[in-house]
Amino acid sequence: MTAFDIGLISLLAMCVAVMAGMFVPIALMACSFVGVWAIKGSPLLASKLLALAANDAISSYFFGVVPLFVLMGFVVSEAGFGRDAFDVANAAFRRLRGGLAVGTVGANAIFAAITGISIASAAVFTKIAVPQMIRHGYTARFATGLVAGSSVLGMLIPPSLLLILFGILAEQSIGDLFIAGIVPGLLLAVFFSLGIVAMAIFAPGFVGTPQEQEEPTETPGSLLIKAAPITGLIILVLGGIYAGVFTPVEAGAMGAIGALGLGFAMGRMSLKSLWTVLVETGLVTATVCFLIIAAQMYSRMLALSGVPAGLGSFATDAQLGLWGILLIYCAIVIGMGMILDSSSIMLILVPLMLPVIIPMEVDLVWFGIITVLAVEIGLLTPPFGLSVYVIKATLDDPDITLGDIFRGAAPFALIMLFVLALVLIFPSIATGLL
């Protein structure tokens, strides 16, 4: 049996293990170890090679960006800046048809720019926006679907945990990936908003009958006070990266310090809540660290087996061309999104695809944005749809079923597919600011 055959069997075994319910990093590690053992003929050599991969995975200075941005995201969530973002965006868009829904998208976009975690956005705005929207006449299906759809902005608008993960896997500048995510993320928010207005006009049965909102109780001064901390954090983090003042790691540290300082200064953080934030940050960081270690082991096994090189030769011989490969890749990513979470899809597919597309001189930053967009569509598609499950769990309302939320999120998944097509056709949407 050749190394290539062993690599294919290991890949198949890993997929079967994941489908059977095994935790993805465990499946990756186990299949990588057995695969290297079979290729090299020595369990000791396999263990040493994989131990070296684990060390290389987390010894990089740039890995420090993960805990820092996760910490900032949890502090922002705990300090209630999500409510502030909702109030500011709602006041800005209240006169539009479907203004409360558009305001929810705007609030998610603002919140995404200081958290980078879709799940946090889904949980926060399920509590804040869904009850308000239902009270103002929107259907529960549309309200929950909207929150599910707009929560994906957290993984595209920087800082984004998925962009960080892609940067580590593909050895690309995380700062460049952050900058590349700005325009596609804002474009997605704009199309979500246009779609909401169109649905409110042409599909009132789906949206509901939004009632006129009460006159705002917020004054311009109070809205300015609420907007100032959020704006300051965005300028500090993204402005610092864009201006070259901070590296992404330094920007994450400054953002975390800024968020903590604002939280305590405004009386929204206590030592008890700080402990909760630190524990949650530790759990998420440990999970991401485990995922990256498993991905590095998996990449080493694939490289030894020659499977990526074989796939590259196959693509060349089949004359699929770049567009053929990218379209097949996006279809596979979206299909896998129906059964796996975002990180797992990236861990499995990105190491497999990089050796195929690098010889084609593809801009890997652009490829990263395409990957994240395609992966995020999977957050809204059944049967897995992680954002949908988070909303269902957070809402805890037996009258609103998973099917209702999936149906409500369907138009937003289609809008994401449209934006993905635009980014594929016009790469400058992602790379224009670089």
C-alpha cells in the first residue's frame, strides 16, 4: 500500500469518525497518528513528528492574537455594549420601512467590529432584539431568522476568530485578512438591510406587520454617550492595525485593555463578572488551541502522504481551471456546513486545498474571505446550523421551533450566497484596501 493510499484511507476514516459523532480534533489527531505510523512504520517516529507539529502550532508569536481578541469579545458582551449598539442603530434606522430589523443588522455589524464571535452576537441579540421585534409586530419566524442571519457578520467583519484561524492555517498576515474582511462584511450588512426593506414591502406575510415605533426616549446626547465607547474601541483596534501603529497581537491587547477599562469605568464590570469573562476566555482559547494543534498534525500527515499534491495533479490533468476548482470548493464547504461547525470545516478542507491552489498563484487573502463567507452560510443551513441552535437555546420558547428559525434565516442565507458570488467575480471587493 502506497503512502497516497494510506492518506486517502486516513482521510476517509476521519470523515467517518466525525460523522459518527467523534469530537473533530480527536478524530484528526487519531487518524493523523495512525496514518503517519502506517507511512513511516514506527509509532515512536509518528509520535515525535506529531509532537513537533503540536509545538510548532502554538509556539508562534501570532497565536497570541486568539486569547486577546476572545477576551475583548467577552468583555464587550459582559459589559452590555451590545445593548448600546442596538439602541444607537435602532435610533438611526427607525424611520425606514422595517427600521427595527435594519437597526438590528446595524447593531450586529457594530457589535461584530468589537467582538468577532458569531455565537456571542446570536446570543446577545436573541435576548435584546427578538422580544422587541415581536412586540412591534414582526413574526417570530422573521425576527429569529434575522438575528441568525445578521449574527454571521461577527465572523467576517474584523476582528474575526475565523479569519484568525485561517491566517494561522494558511500562514497569512492576520492584519491583511482583517482589512480584507471590512468591505465584504459591510457589503453583506447593506444587502441584508436592502433585503429587509424589500421583504417588508413585498412579503408582509413573512415579515409581519411592523407597528410604528414609539418616539425615541433617547436624546442625541445619550446616544452619543452610548456610541462613544464602541466607536473608540473600533478606532483603537482596527484603526491601529490599518495605520500600522499596532500588530494584530498588540491591537488585540490594546482592545482588551480598553474594553476592560471602559467596563470598570462605566460601572458595568465587577470582579465577579471579570472572573466569569476570564474563565470563558480560557475555555474558548483552549478549544481553539486544541483545534489548531489537531489541524497541524493533520496537515503534516497529508503532506507525508502526498494526497494534496495528488489532488493538485488531478485538478491540472482534468483541466478544471481555477474557476472550476473554486466553485467545487465552495459547494463542498457549503454542503459540509449542513453537518459540521465552521472551525471543523476549515480545519479539514483548508490544509487539503492550499497545496492545490497555491501553484495557481491565487491570492490567499482573497481565498480566505471566500472560505469564511462559504463557511458562514453553513451556520444558517439545516440540519446543523450552529447559530440557529444557539438562538433556540437562548430563546427557550417552545412555541418557536427550529424549523421556524431555519425558514426565517433562509432569505439571509441566499443573500450571503449572492455576496459570495460578488466576491468571487470581483476579487477587489476583498483586496481593494490592501
